[in-house]
Amino acid sequence: MKSRLILLIIGLFGLGACTAATGGNAGFIRNLPEEIVAMAAPNQDLNSVQLKETDGCYWYRHSGPVETTMLPLRTAEGRPICTRPQA
């Protein structure tokens, strides 16, 4: 009986490790500038945009069928939307 209880507890901890820890909307820009909204191509989540200091570009959270990842925010022409010129 005691070994079953221990196995049950270990199993519950193992299943708990499978859940994704998300921070909600932490770090996302609340009010995206109208200029950025106008430049952004359709089908990009403008409610979950971040400005990365490493490259100066806007990135948005893309929720795909398998995973959720950050992708560069792009114009309709496919160019990344950045605050400084690309090298």
C-alpha cells in the first residue's frame, strides 16, 4: 500500500512537469503604436508583441498546432518591422 502511494505521488509530480509554464501577457506591449499596426501584415497576433532589445525588432507570439513560439513581426512585403535599420 505504501509503495502504491509513493508511485502515485511520483506520477503526479511527473505529470505536473509536463505542463507549460506561461507568464500570461508579461512583457508584451499593451498599446502598440498605430504606425506599427498599419505596417503589420494580416494574420499576426498584435495582442502579444514584444520589442527585443537585442535586434531592435518587434516579435509576436505565434500559437501553432504543435508549439507556441516568437516570430518576427513582418510587413505585408515580408520585411521585419524594426526600430533601427538592419545591418
